Amino acid sequence: MLTRRNSLAAFLIAIAGVWILAAVLSAGAQERVFNFTKDIQVMPTNENQKTNINVRLEIDKTRVNPGDTITIRFQTERDCYLKLVDQGTSGKITCLWPNQFSGSDNFVKAGRWYTFPSPTDNFQFQVSGPEGVEKIFAVATASKDLILRDEDFTGFKNGFKSYSKSLKDLVVTSTVRMDRLRNTSEWGTTQVSLVIGRGPSGGSITSKSVHVLSFGAATGKLNYCDTDAASFSQLIADRLRVPPENVRLVTGRQATRDEIIRAMEWLSSRTKPEDLVFLYFSGHGTQVPDTGVKDEADGLDEAFVCYHSKPNLTADDPDLNKILLIDDDFDRYMSQVPARRKIVVVDSCHSGSIHKALNLDLISKYEPIFAPGILKQLQVVSTGPGGQAGRGEMAKGKICLLSACADSEASFEDRSKQSGLFTYWLLKSLSSGGDLSSAFESTRRQVTEEIMRANLRQSPTITDEYGLTRDIRF
């Protein structure tokens, strides 16, 4: 039997336990949940129409319950080798086709419809659950084992091989192999989603699945890039309750090209396909002649100007390739980030031959490297009817892009606000709450009004194919 003193001690301990439990529950309640209206594809696609293999992938049902059966059909426009892969809601990744029953040869003839299971197969494809969104994707290549290889699938059960690692590992491995192919081989991918039970069509994540990477590269006459980058990452982290280990800030002398690339590789190593990523850049932007595959309608590549200490940066500078991060290279590093939901915010000049005398408060973020006359002489490359300049991740709409200005314009830093004009109004709008889309529209109005009063032009633009900015609320 407890004495009165011990009973009181036990009571106090119990009360302390309740408070501790309440504190734990309260901390857990701080976790934010984000529901998405649309799903985003897992596998990158080949945007080069000369090498792309178009694949048609269909399922006879798009919403089922555990225990239901489905049938899949696929067709390619060219003779090729195809793998059909399923990522279940449990996380298990299985190679559906080829399998033990269909044979090891995954060669398909152009224009012919294939069915899984086929009419001659003595089994059905039954959905097991749990509830959620199941993904089925096809990868076609001109030669066998160029992207998904037989050796990748080491598990074996009931006639089907499985992938022993995570979907993140599969996406990263596949992306690296696709990047090596570039324009040297024919390949193509496609995917369909299957909603099981009440699973949301777009999926959901928590704050632990949000990552923030912010760059500030203050060079030349720019003064506030570093503080803008810090303010952006702090606001996102605070409002969305992002864990500190998921936030990385790179500013000042650290914001060199090499360090920016290392930070993007850090992002690739940390994120999973279902995650949400914010990437912010504030600094000078410039344009250079489009090299390699001509994928820009104006014949120019846009580039971030990373940190450097040179008083004047010119086209013949031997260190130019160590300072500029060309949009094609940026796209390639972003494509290697497994997270499918990517929001990029850029407060710099994307291009434009603007370099004019400004008033005392506004400083252009455009850094001219090539003479305007040289850039104007470049041959314009057409992207075809309805085409889009550039075939990178941002231009394709795979990445949600919030830009401080249009491609042909400059963006400005405002001394009176001690901030980039675009970043100032974006952070102010986000601080008022609401969704990211509404905050951007408010920012666009404010920037346009202010810049017109200065007789200049800066038109913030947005690319958001999947409506991510409407799903993210502050």
C-alpha cells in the first residue's frame, strides 16, 4: 500500500506524464498535412520528338477497391523493348511484364496492342491495397536493358520479379541512365494511376516530406540577394513547419557554381518521389548562345550567375564555365531530384538585352556578358506549332516555376525596400496567408504597378501545369 507521501508523488508523476504526453501530442498536432488535387508522374519523359518512343498505356478501371481485378493494355509506335512496372500502395515495386508466364523476351511490335494479363494467361491481376494511389508505368527502349534492366529486379515470387529497393532508388537510377542516353538512343515512358478505395487522386504528404533549398548569389551591385534567400527559406520553413534538417541555405561566397551543384545533389540524396521541394534563387541572370542541341526558340540559353568576385565578367573569361549555371544544366540536376512536386522561385533576369540607366532605387539583375549585337545575330530556332522554347524540366511544365520576370525582361533589386522587388512582394503576400497561387497573383499586380511608375518593365510569370500553387496554403 502506498503512503500518503508516495501517493502524492505518484500522483505528481502521473500528472507530469499527462503533461508530457500532452506536449508530445501537441507537437505532433503541429505537423502540417498537404493534399494534392493532381498526381504527378514518376518517370521523366523524353521530350525529343526525334528519339521519343510514344507509348500508349490504358487500364480498364481507374478507381477500384482491394480485391478487384484490372486489365492493362499497351501499344508502341515503334518496334522496341518494353517493361511494365507496378508500384503498389504498399510501396512494393513489381515488374508485371515480361514475367515467367509471358516469357523473358520483352520485344514488342509497333502498332500491336498487348494485354496484361493476356487472354491466354491463367491468372488475373488483383489489386491488394491498402487504400491509396497505385502507379503503373511503361518504359520502352530501342535496345534491350537501356533504362530498366533485368538485373535491377532481383526478387522473385509467383512468377514475377520485384525491385528490392525503394521507388526513389529506381527513379534516380533510371534518370541517370536516361541522362546518359540524351539524344543518342530512342526511348520513351508513360504512366497511369489507379486510385484504390478512398485514396485521394493526388496523394498527400506531411511537413516532414517538404524540403527547402535557397540560394543567394550577390555579385556586382546587388546587395540583398543573401538576405532574400534567407528570408524565403525562413518563411517557408516556419509556415509549413519544415524540419530544420530539411532546409539548406547557400549564400555569399559559398554560392559558387560548384557549391550550388553540391547542394542540388544533397537535395537529390534526401528526397523521395512523393516529397515536395522548394528551390529559390536570387542573383544575376544572363543569356549566352544556345550550344549543343538547339532547343531554344530565340537561339539563347538563360543562365544563373553564381558567386564570383570579378569586377567585369566577359565572354572570353576563362572561368566563365565555372561561374554560369546554364538552364540546361540546371534542368538536368533538377531532373535527378526524385521528388515529383518541385516549386522553383527565381528572382533574377532570365534573359533580355536590357541594360539601361536606372533610378537610384532600382538595380537591374541582368549581367551582360555577350554584346547585345552578337546575341541578336544568332539564328532563331523554331520549336514548331504550339512549341515551347526550351525542352528542359521547367519549360516542359514538369516543374512549377515562379519567375520574377518574362524571358525578355530584367528583374530589379529595390534599395528602398532592401530586397528584390519580386521577392519583397511575394514574401509580403505569403505572410498574409492563403495559397501560393493567390500570393503570386498579388505579387504580380504589385510588381507591375511599381515598375510601370518607374517607366520600366518587369512581368512576373508562372508555369504551374499541375496546380501545385493552389494546393500549398500558408
